[in-house]
Amino acid sequence: MDPASAAVMVLLSCSTGEAAVCKPVETAPALYASIDQCRASLADRLANSPNGEIVGRCQSIDPTATASLPADYTTVIVTRGIGAVTSYVVPRRAK
């Protein structure tokens, strides 16, 4: 991966209705070698949700800096049961 162009896809699942609520999609973060590859994959992914149930974007990252994410994102690790661990890339909560 070229550090100058690496990207991560961030997806949210949104409820339909008057008060739309969006939550992170429960999948592992997808890393791409370039922002263009990420955007192409994002277009394919969003095509499966024509009514806007899934929204997303691609964000440039620097994978050489200990797999760093942009300042406004963080990784959350969730453990379920015994040994079932999943990592999520999520936006940081505003203070």
C-alpha cells in the first residue's frame, strides 16, 4: 500500500422514517490501496441499498503510522462471549 493513497471505507446503517438514526455497520474495516479503489467498491456496496439504508464514505489514512486512522476516527474492539473479537472503525464522539 502506498501511504500517500491508502484509504478505509466507513459504512453506516440508517433507519428509514422521519427521525433517521445511523449506526456503524457491523463489519470489519475494509482497507484499500487507493482512494479510487475504495470509492469504486463503495459505489458497488451502496448500489445494494438504493433506498439509503446504508451510507458511507472513503477516508484517506496513513497505514505506516501504526495503522493510524484520521484524527476524527478511532478503532473500537468488541468482545462477545468467549473469544469472539471484532474491530470497528468509528467516528469519534464530539465533546
